[in-house]
Amino acid sequence: QAWIGGIRAGSITSCGNHVKASCRWIAFNAEAPGVLGIVPLECEDGGKRTISQLCCHSDVVTDFDFSPFDQLLLATGSADETVKVWRLPQSGQDIPGGMGLTLGPGGAPVDALQFHPTADAVLASGAGKRVTVWDLGQQQPLTVLDSHGDQLQSLTWKRDGHLLGTSCKDKKLRIFDPRAGPAASQSVPGHDNNKDSRLLWMGSSDCLISVGFSQMREREVKLWDTRRLSGAMLTVALDTSPG
């Protein structure tokens, strides 16, 4: 019963997530570009789940995230350079729900986005070389963090909401305090290969985990402490693979 079958998922290449869940819905990249599959989290009618489609963008959906304050609020980013916010129905109703607003276009494909963990209606989106922190209520940017040397690959909020970390194609990891200004407060060389990288904050602690590639194309995981960000505390090589 824990498995959901019959899903025609897409094999989208992007810097973002390909599946996300709230307390009510599971969203995933569908086969068609610009379309998300939407499945109820809970079983109904004896375990049968209805798979619906949310046609949300004119190009590939690159990342999406549910609001931690409203489990029906879904933000989507796309290669069409826009961010859109959708209100999904409670359950069993026709999808799509109402689209609340559109942010952009921002001059570059949206690579990653994430809701703020402690402030309602605040969303960070990464496009090109910059991160924009949006106030969804005012539908305008609160700040733009633009001190990246190349394409952004991932972003992550610290669980208490004070800091934001990014990984970038210029092989650097950066820490920002968005309230203090647009420049990075800390920066450190990350992985030696710029092919791809992900950065994840470990809750409200001072530690982060990054995943990327070594110079020899080995997939590796690194542990970082923002209190001593001169280098990784731990590096674990996994295997050699192009993906």
C-alpha cells in the first residue's frame, strides 16, 4: 500500500527537485514539459488514487515547493523564466486549482526555489547568477543576492530562517544573510568539478551537507560547519558516475 503505481513520470534534467509532498498532495514531473502530476497523499476508495495533471508552464518545470504554512500552496519555477504560485484544492476536486500570481520573467530560467521556513509568504528563487527573495503578499522582491560567479545550482534555507546557502557552477559554496545585504557573508571552494552540486542545510544547526563531483568525476559528499568554513570537515567519495 505504500507504493503508488501507474505513474508516467518525466525524466527532466534540472537543478531542482522532481518530486515533493505536502500533507495532502504529492507533486512530480510528468512526461509533458510544463506539466506536473498531482496525486493525493492519502488513499481513497479502497486504495485507488487518481492521478491529475497541473498544466503550469510553457516550458520545463525545473523546481517546485509546498509552503510550510499552507499545505495547499504550491510554487513552481520553470525554464520559461517565471515563478508561479498555485492553490490546490482540498481533495477530490478538479485540478488545477487557482493560480495566485506570476513572478517574472526574470531574464533567465529558474533553476531552484524554496519557501522560507519561518516567515509566511516569503520565497527564494534562483535564476542565472542570482537569488531573488520574494514577498508574495506584495508580489515584489525583498532583496536580490547577486554575488555568484556563474550559474546557480542549488539553494537552501537554514531551518531558523536567518541564513541562506547556495552552490554554484563556479565551484563555490556561499552563505548569505539576506537581511544584512546582497553580498555573501561567507564563501568557500566546494567541489572540484562544476558538473552539478546540491547543498542542504542540516536543520537549525551550523552544519551543511553538499553533494557534487570531484576532479576525477567521483560523486562525493562533504560536511561543512559555517563556524569554521575554511574547508570541509569530512569528505566521502561514493563512486564514479556521470549522473
